[in-house]
Amino acid sequence: MPALSARYRFVFNPTRYASLDLAVCESLMLGIPTVGMATTEMTTAIRNGWNGYVETDLATAIAHMKRLIGDRHEALRLSTNARLLARERFGIDRFAREWDDVLTGACTRQNVPQPPQAQSGATRRCRWQRCREATRVGRRPEARRRFPLKGC
């Protein structure tokens, strides 16, 4: 794929009504600048003049494409920036780091979800709350066996 895509100066993505296409993410990872319509998530992934161009006017987008065809150095500059942004935003390191943060936060005591409220508006002690009270106060050591919730 990199050998095939190296022949191209940019990727044109004419999508207007969908979110950020996987093809855009892949082209940025390969270091290919993207020219597209300034709709949905394209405006957050593409920065004009830095890693590609997004426009609301098709004639202006075509002008950017013609300029990239004629100016190899600008295409190379955008290509380098496209690869940098893609690794920062879509890379596996960011993905693994953010999931690690989410899972660590979910496993800490500060982020234990609150018990659900009763439909009538009155607070009702649910199984989760009884387990927490029994284990926190130290009463009823059998509570750990009776309420074997992993988060308690």
C-alpha cells in the first residue's frame, strides 16, 4: 500500500454527510495530505495549510488540488505534518494510553458508580449499598460472602 500511495500528492475526500472516513485516517497515517469538504469531523482532523485542506467551496478545493499537483515541495511539507498528526491522534500509543487511563479510573474507589435511586424518589438501600456499608464499618463479616460484588 505505501508503494502504491507514494505516487499520489494528495487524497480527495468529497464526503459531505458522513463522519471522518477511515480512508482519511489511513491516508494521514501514510503521510498523504487530504483535500476535502469542511464538514463533520474533517475540520478537526485537517488543518488548512498544515496537513491538507478543507473547504466549503468546491472551486477553492479544486484550486488547492491543482496547487498540490504543481508544487511538490508543498505536498511533501503537508505529507510530513499529516503523518505527525495521524500518529498523535490515531496511533496505537494514544489508543493504549487512553484505554489504560479509562480502566485505571474505573477501578479506583473514587469512581465507583452511585447506587440507583428508587422510582418514587425515596432513597432505597440496594444490594450494592448494603455491601459497601457492611464491609466499610466492619459489621457482619459474612457480608463479603453474601454480597460477592467485585467492586466492593
